Amino acid sequence: YSSTNIQVEGVDEADIVKNDGKYIYVVSGSKVIILEAFPAEQMEILSEINVTGVSDLFINGDKLIAFSNDYSQDSTATASIYDISDRSSPELEHDISVDGYYVTSRMIGDYVYLVANKYTGYDGPVLPMIAVDGVSEKIAATDIAYFPNHDSSYTFTNILAININDGDYDSKTYLAGASNTIYVSENNIYLTYTKMVSYNTYFEEIVNEVFVPLVPSNIGDEILEIMTSKENRPDYERYQEVSEIVQDYSNSLRGSEKESFDMRLSEKTEEFADDFQKRTEKTVMHKIEVDGLDISYITNGEVPGHLLNQYSMDEHEGNFRVATTTGNSWGSRSSSLNHLYVLNEDLEIVGSIDDMAKGERIYSTRFMGDRAYMVTFRQVDPLFVMDLSNPEDPKVLGQLKVTGFSSYLHPYYENHVIGIGKEASEEGRVQGLKIALFDVTDVANPIEKAKYEVKEEWSDSNALYDPKAFLFNKEKELLVLPVTYSEPMEQVGDGVSRYWNYNYWQGAFV
């Protein structure tokens, strides 16, 4: 039988299906269903638990922990602990709720950690509540930690630690940006969110750093006068007027002089946009230590760019590694750049690999000890192999370019990595579901050793978006994926209204 595909050994992740070898526990609608599944010939439903808004669950021996959201009034995230020593008659032992919507959870040993976000509201913050077995208590303002940083979307992030054996708990609340991409190791929770500066800052800096230095001083003075004018006009109108002045100056030039100015303007604008994105699109990280019921805030840091998902982060030997993308904003003609940062235990950047795969974005990342693997995509799929053994000097060892992309990377063994993604044409047109096996024995020259493509039309798999849908057992040499596709059955109609009828198939590929 299979356990949940998790990111960090020893840190379980909640799922809609759990299996302990004899019983299967399934979230279905507003119920948790317990089935006796072995022996298979005698499979039967033993019991059903009604849990309104249930999302996922944990199993720990004779304990079942179900997580749910209640949107009937303000959103409330709840952890419900059941005694399932008698699988045919589960008994609710504890209900612990906190204001906010359920973001994620982890289980380390006999302790469960729930993360929930509650928006503060525009008309003044309403302090969050905690309810234990029906008894509610408001979290005191003096118990809420906050940070001396401006944010455009203030959110209460609640971390709830629960001992599943006795229902004892503790909680901490932080006022910060909304944390939706979260990484958890055996010792730390990393809350992350993206912050960006306003359009006004971009406008002011590009005028002062690009436009004014390139044009003659009299035109520069005219631009600065527009910028400093006390006339009450929207910034976009000022920017449009400044852009027209620069364009008029360009049009007044002739021949090589115009060509030279336009080239310098284009280069400086692109350089500025790339640099500005690194300075203004930031991922903020808060490091919070957990040990049983103890929750201790440690520090915070930030890196340029935004994260793809939790697999963009990793903790290893005291360092924190992060893969990000900057771009697709502020008018950069190169569109995007990709980066990898290594931070120390104080979340200070100590090493980096910058500006990879210009014009592409990260589709998947996997950290494996001193190695990192990253897939980017626009037309072809570069797989980057990176050496992180020296945190202060990480290096790209090699890269492979093949058609398509991998949305999820999974270790096969030391020098082989499985990629789950989509095939694509040479021009980058996305096609069917693709499984690839990458051989990185020669790190300078990784190869695509094998691949399998589901050629039926519109083939897809949840495993591309949810790693918990991926099942791999190296010992049994089995890889299992949920797969969907459509296949044409017959043509119907006639003339211009003639079309194909399709059969929609869903199931498992083994």
C-alpha cells in the first residue's frame, strides 16, 4: 500500500486519501469515509463521518485528524480529532478552530500544525478568535506579532500546534502579508508572500535613471519640470507626456544618430526593467521554529522574485535554498529571469545563481541534498543541474534542452530524476502528457534517457499540479499516475456543422 507523496522526510502532509494497509480513509463531499480494504474481496464501508467543508486529513495510529473550512459566516479553519480505535464507530474527541481560511497543515510525530489566514478588513481589523470544543476566546491584540514593514494586504496568519493524543494546543498569530506558499521542515515553518512596489516608484526611477541621462540637458530639464510640477495630475498622464517628449526627440534625429539613440534607449530600458524587478518583486520569508507545542519566531528575510510552489524551497544543513522568477511586469522586453538563492540560518543571502533562462519561467524545481534541478520553459525545456555543496558559491553544472516541460520532478535514485509534464513542438506548442527519465550521471551533459508520451488528445494528469497524485515505488518498480484524455468516437452532423463526438476517459496509467 502507498503513503502520501511528501516533500520532507518525517513531515507528513494532509491529503484527501490515506491508507494504513488495512483501511482506506477518503474525503468525499462533506464526509470522511472509512473502508476496510483488505482482503480486497471483502472490501466494505465501515463508517462515514459528516464534516462540513472538509478538505483533507491525517491518520496517526488510532487517531484521524480532519481539516475543514466553515464559510457560513466569517471563515473558520477547524482541526477535528477522532478516536478511530473502533473503525466502525469513530468518536469525536476534540474540535479546535481558529478564524481564517485553512491554508495548509503538517504532522510531525504526534503534533499537527495548522496554518490559517484571516484578512484584516478595510474598516479596521477584527481580532481573530480561537474556539476549543465549543468555547471561544478572542486573541488579544498584545499577543499578535507584527513587523515594521508596509504591506498592501495585511493578514492575520495563525499557526496552531496540537498534540493529537490529549488535544492540548498552543497558537501564535502574526500580522503580515498573506502566506499561501509554505515550506515546513522537521524544525521550522517558513511563511512566505510576495510584495511589489507601486507603479509610481517605477515611473520615477525610469525617468531619472534612463530618460533624463540620455536626452540633451534642455529636454531633461523639461522632463524634470513635468515630474516636479505641483499640478494635480495622475502619474500615468505625466508618464505618457514624458514618453512623448522622448519619442519626439528620437524622431528629430536622423540616420546613424537616431539609430544609436534608439538602441541605447532600448538597452537601458531593458537593463533598468530587469534590475528593477529584482529590487521590487520580492519574496518575503518568515522563519518560525516549532518543537511540539512550542512555536518561536526566529527571523525574516527576502529574495528577489516570486515562488512557483513549496518545491521552490528547501532547508538543508542549516541553509535555506529558494528558486524564484522575476519578470513579466514593468515592461521588460526580456519578460523574465530565473534565480536560485542560498540563505544562512539568519535568512541572509550568502550565495546565488542569477539570471538563468532569460525570457522563460520556472516550471518545476527539486532540491536533492547538495544538488538542485530546475526546469524552465518557453519553447523548449531546459533542465538545469546545479551544485549547492558550497553555499557561498553555487554553480550550474550542466543543462539539457528537450522539447516540452516537466511540472513535477521526483528523485528516482542518485543520478536519475523523473519528470512529469507535457510534450511540446519545437515552436513551444503544448501537446500531450509526458513522462521523462533524466540521467544526470554526467552532470555537465544530462540526457533524457527515456520518455513516454500519452498521445491521445488533451491528455492530462493531476500529478502535474498536485504531487500527492504521484505514486512511485522504486522497490516494486511501479509508477502510477491518474490520467485523463479524450478520444474521437464518430463524426456527426453534415456540412459546416459537422463535428466529432469525443469520449472522455479517466483512470490510472501504471
